[in-house]
Amino acid sequence: MAADDDSLLSLYNAELIALSGQAALPHALDEFDIAARSVSPICGSEVYVQLKLDGDRVKDFGFEVEACALTKSVVAVMRNAIIGKTRADVARAGDEMEAMLNGDLVLPSGDWAKLVILEPVKDYKARHNAILLPFEAVEKAFSTKK
């Protein structure tokens, strides 16, 4: 195993694995207003989201994730952080994640602050898509809203 492989494996620490476990089982909604699926062209990971809305705010969040612990960690945080948020709020959180991954001096904030656990992944560009995939799925869902 190469040194880079060892470094990548070190990202998958106990805290990240525990967090990802919170999204290991699907959480389907009986009723939802919008939904979308995003698939990573790089690794084939899939995220399916369902959103129940109250006006322009998320009232409930359903999901199914077939992906790595990085993606599942984002969904686990998103499960709670997204409630009460608007499309713009979620997009802003996604922008913060992308900025952090790009090495900017931006960290996820507010209800999304726990995502700072993924900051070390900035050095592994091939994994960025896995982290941003849940935000992509939510944006896709909002884009279907009539």
C-alpha cells in the first residue's frame, strides 16, 4: 500500500464511520413534494433524496444512499441540518463545502458545522464529488419544483 493510500485511509476515522452509520439505512418519506437522484460519474455512488416542503422551506427529508462513508456522512448531517432551510440555504452550505474542499479559508457553519470533519479530504480531489453529491441531489430536487 502506498503512503497516499495510508493517508486516505486515515480520513476514515472512528468519528467519520460513526457519523456515516447514521445514514446507512434508508429513510423514506410516505409523502414528499420533490425528489431527485444523483449519481457520481466517477465512482457510481448514488444519492436519492425526498423533500417534504412547507412553502419554500424543507419540512422533512428522506434519503437512500449507496455510497462511501464520506457521502453518507454528509447525508447524516444533512438529515438534521436541512430541516427549516430554503433552497438558497442548502446551496450556500454546498458552496461552503466546495470552498473548503478547494482549500479556501471557508468552513461549514451553523447547522452544517459538523461537516468540518471532512476538511482533510481537500487533498484528495477525486473524493470531492462524493462529498458534494448530496447537495447536488437536493439542488436537482428543487429544480423539479413547479
